[in-house]
Amino acid sequence: MSDPIVADNKPIKVELTEGEKYAFCACGRSDNQPFCDGSHAGTGITPKMFTAKESGNAFLCRCKHTGNAPYCDGTHKKFGAEDVGTTAG
């Protein structure tokens, strides 16, 4: 299994719709951050499927190291700009 790539060192604000299912990119390789585009193929990492509990804005993780996937928990603060695009962590 590969380690996730730090897609960015800050979360992304997205609008979610209550009851809608989403595929959160867990590998960091997707060009459709923070959502999965299938780029995880062959990595041993699979997307995190989740259903929005309410409609509205949410801050989703792009460092891929949160302990509360898909939501940001502040872990990104340990990564600098030099870590983006790497498997730092």
C-alpha cells in the first residue's frame, strides 16, 4: 500500500447536500480534490465514502492525514508548501 500524497497544506471549503453520497480522495492523487477521480488505482488506497449529514459548507481535508476523514482536523498545520505533492508525514 502506498502512502497518501499531501494534495495541499490547507483544507478546501465545499458545499455538501444532505443525504448525498460522496467519494473523498484518500490518496491525494485526484485532480478533482477533495473528491476521488480514480487516480488511486494500483496504490492500495481506496476512497472514503460518506453521506452528508446536512446541507451546507464543510471544510474537507486535502493533506490526507486527518484523523477525522473526510473532514479537516487541523493536521495540515504540520505540513509546509514543500510537502505538497509528496508523501511527507
